[in-house]
Amino acid sequence: MIGEKKQILSKIHSQFVNNAPHVLGLTLRCIPFSIKKQAIEQLLHLQFEHSLEDGDLDFLENRWLKIEVTDLGLIWFVSLIENKLVVSREEISDVSFIANANDLIMIATRRQDPDTLFFQRRLIVEGDTELGLYVKNLMDSIELETMPKFLRLTLEKLANIIESVPIN
């Protein structure tokens, strides 16, 4: 009886983790892009303030990085324009990074390696190979401790939930 309850709870938990991004995506699609743009730009500024000062993001100057979160149905473009990270709804991308939300969370928290996900075809990188390598190296260089605390704690909690799902 207890074993059956654990199995049922485990199945519900697994379905929640796997379906939550889709449900969240439906909600996020109702939010105007201008609000999402402002939130993303603020997060980028908080995360990369020192990198911008040091010129570590100059490789992105007037080049567009497309980020697509497939299960959330979100797409945005990021560029460095006049030493400021700018988010746009639609541009011609120089390079694209495409993955689902759970995999991106696992990359951000260092629980999955982008190269591993790339070779498993769970992270798709298309376009300018050299620019893609710069972006990947930037992702690899981000230390969790340098993230804004609220973002780091949120990502770590989400990663813990994702990791708690048994692999079938």
C-alpha cells in the first residue's frame, strides 16, 4: 500500500516537472513582450554588469544571439549595442541557442554541461560557429556565486526539483 502511494506520488511529481514548462509557457505568452523584454534586460544587466565593464561581451557587439526555449514557446534576441545588452523580439540571428527550459536551468546551475547536451541533441546551436563558441564559453565562465541571489536560489531550487525526477 505504501509502495503504491509512493509510485503514484512519484508519477505525479514526474508529470508535474515535465509538464510545468508547457503550462508556464501558456501563461508567459499572455504577457506583453515589452514587459518580458524589460525583465530580461534587467536580469542580463545584473548578471553581466562587470563583464560589460571589462569588455568580456564585446564579441556580441552588433551581433544577434537568438535564445529559444522550446517548451515555453519563448524566443528572444540579445545583442550588445553601445555597450548595453539589448533584447529584441525579432532580428536576423547570427547564432541560435535552442533548448527546453529544464535543460537550460540545468546548464545555468552547472548540473549539466552544455557540450554534453549539445552532443545529445538537447541543446541546438545554429549559425556562426565562432560566435556560438564565444557564447558557450561565456556560459561556462558564469559562476553561480556571481548571480544575483534571488536568481541563483530560484534556479538551484528548480534544478533540485528537476533532478528529483527519476529517469525512466
